[in-house]
Amino acid sequence: MEMQKRERSEDDRERDAVPCGAAMHLGKVSASTIARMLSFVPELERLRSLLGSTTTDALVARERREVFSVHPELRVIGWAGAMLLATAGGLVLKNNLDRIGPLALASLMGLAAAGCYAFVWWRRRAPSLVEDYVLLLGALLISADVAFIESQFHLLGDAWHRHFLILAVWHAATAYLLRSRVVLSLSIAAVAAWLGVRDEPFGRAREYAMRALACAMLVVTWREAQRRLGAHAEFLPTFEHFAANIAFAGAIALMFDRNLIILGCLLMLALAAIVIAWGVHTRRETFLLYGFLYAVLAIDVLFAKLVNEEALVFFFVVLSIIGAIVALFTIHARVREWRT
């Protein structure tokens, strides 16, 4: 009897093993079938005579995920390289001032910047990512050179801050001539510095906030003039990003003043509502994130100001962070629905 039971149990395991193996095989078959159904390779192959072999091979490689873009990584590397080289130039100025002299150093920096501009101008008919960041390096060297000359020779006297305006005009002309958004960002930054949005807001929060809001309005006006002219439409997002963040910087400045914290929080909430509305109107996720994150910051600061209980404030901040994380995922999912 025991032998019969053991034989029956072994037979049962063998019978049970067959459906499991079959199920695994069917799972593999169904997965491969689904993959083929979701692939556009057969359709692309049928269109090879119309598209040409070169285009078809490129599209098939993208469909099979054999190639992918590294453009964002290259942009980061290019930006980091330009900043490192510009920083190295500043260190050269600092460490060799007494040995070489200010005039020779200023001349060397100017020649290096001129070389960058000349290279980009020579390559203007076939621009690439490399030229964009060589131009950024040249613009940074020009900025450092002008600041160095003013600090050494005091050509503008008490109106030294006007060298920011000179740089703003120079960078703007370069940006429009060579269609460079990174150099345009330097021009807008120079305008902000010229208007006084350059130092820490401690001790002068009201003045800093007014200057920041004025600068944001100027950037918006510049952007609107650009839109009406109809040229260089790729510059419009750059103006929008700078205007939003400069305005938020003004609101944050008010939070550094104990007497203006509530006003700063309310201003930031109003600005966040405007930026969120703009993000919904243009269907751009970045502005939704700007508005939402700055609004959360304003609410937390306002709650901490109105409630003196530290434990309750801590609990509220933790809840707001958790809610912010959930909301960010929701916003991202909604934007993906917009794009589809």
C-alpha cells in the first residue's frame, strides 16, 4: 500500500509539472508576442522603399532601443567645463596679479575671450553643442575681465555698478547675433545685478524685494517685446524662467524681515498662483513645480509665524512635505496625460 501511494504521488507530481512548464512556455510566448505587437519595426521595414535605407535603419535602431540620446548629459558636461575654465581664469588673475601686472592680465583675459568668440563666429554656419559652451566660456571671460578692469582702474568711479549694464548690453547683442540662450541668461543676470538684485537681502529686505519685482517686470516686458517682434522664439522660455524666479526671490527677501514675513508669504502665494496658472496655460511642468514648491514654502513659513508651538509646526512641516511629494507625482502624471 505504501509503495502504491508513493508511486501515485510521484505520478501526480509529474502530471502537475506539465501544466506548470506549459504555463511558463505560454508566458514566454505571450511576452514575445506582445513585444512584437508593440513594435513598429515591421511597418518601418515595409516603408523602407519610401523612407530610404539610412532613415529606416535609424528609426529601427531607435525602436529597438539600440541608440539613445545623451544630449542632456553633454549639456551638463559642457556647462561644467565652461564654469571650471572660467573659474581657473579667475584664479590666474588672483594669483599672478602682482607678478604680471593688471594691464597684462586684463589683456590676456581679453585675448582668450576674443579667441572663443572668433572660434564660434568661424563655426557659425555649422553650430553644435560645443560652440554654444565655447561661447559661454568667452562670455564668462569677458564678464570677469570687465569686472577686473573696473576693480583695478576704477574707470566708472562711484558708478561702478554700471559695468553690469555694459555687460548686459554686450551679452544681449551676442545672444541675438549668435542665437545663444545661455548667453542670453548671462545678459538677464547682468540686468538683475545692475538693478541691485545681486547681494544678500539681510537688513534691506524691502528695498531688495522692490528691486527684484521691478527686475521681474522688466524681464516680462522684454519677453513681451520679443514675442511681438516674432523673432528668436526660442528665447521666450528663458525670459519666463528668469522672471518667475527673480520675482520669487523678492518674496523670499521679505521673509528675512521679521516685520514683513506675513507680507512676503502672501506675496509668494500670489506669485505662485500666477505661475501655476501660466504653467497650466502653456502646459509646462516646470512652472507648475515652481509655483507648487514655492507655495508650500510660503504656507510652512506662514504657519510657523502664526503658531508658536514648535512640535505642532514640526508636525505640520512633515505633513506638508509628504503632501508635496504626493502632489508632485500627481502633477507629473497629469502633465504626461496632457502630452499624450
